Amino acid sequence: MDNKGFTLIELIAVILVLIILITYAVPRISKIFKNSKKNTFLNNVSMVYSKSQEKRTENRLFNKPTNYIYSEDSTSLNLIGMKLYYCILFEDEKITYLNVFDGKYYIEATENFDKLKISQVKENESYKLECKIPNKG
């Protein structure tokens, strides 16, 4: 008898190998995808940090002290195409607090603003950014 197909055992073995590969690959691919989104968020945070430094320098040139920059009032930065919520606090013209939220990820920092790491990015879609603005009134 001349059989040209696969036996049931061969098909089951192939399916088991595929299941093992998928079980191993899907979580890794998911983690890579999530880290990619977090890296994109960190790049946006870096942009907020840079823009806030520029605005602080500009305000200093015009003799306007900068106590804070907040996304929800007139001190907000010009971030075209980005939907970010942020609060940056200054003390003696130096950044002392940075908080950025994009609707899914957020980061809060009090130092090393130019060296933020992916491990500092937290995920919480219900996070509520609060800006405790000093001397506002």
C-alpha cells in the first residue's frame, strides 16, 4: 500500500511542537511590544523635559520666574500632536519634580530627569495626575 499523506501521530506531533512554540513566543512578543510602547513614552517624556528646560530659559531671558509648568493651564508647553498631561515643578529655576501621564503610562521623578529608565514607567489607565503647584494664587 502506497500512502502519500501524514499519519495521525505525525500531525499530532507537529501540532504539539507548534503549541509549545506559540506558548513560548507569545509572552515574549507581548513583552517586546509593551517595552516598545514604554520606550516611546519615555521619548515623549524626554521631549517634555527638554521643552520645559527651553521654556524656563526663555522665561529667564524675559525676567519671568518659572515656578511650574502644567499641561492644564496657561503655562503649558507647545507639544504639537502629543496628548500628554504633565506637571513640572521648579525651585530656584531648577526642576525638582516631573510627572507625565499619557492615558496609559505615567512616570514621577524627583531627580535624574535626563536619565529616566523604562523600569520607572508605570502603567495605570485610571491614574489621576495631580499638580501641587507652589505659590499659585
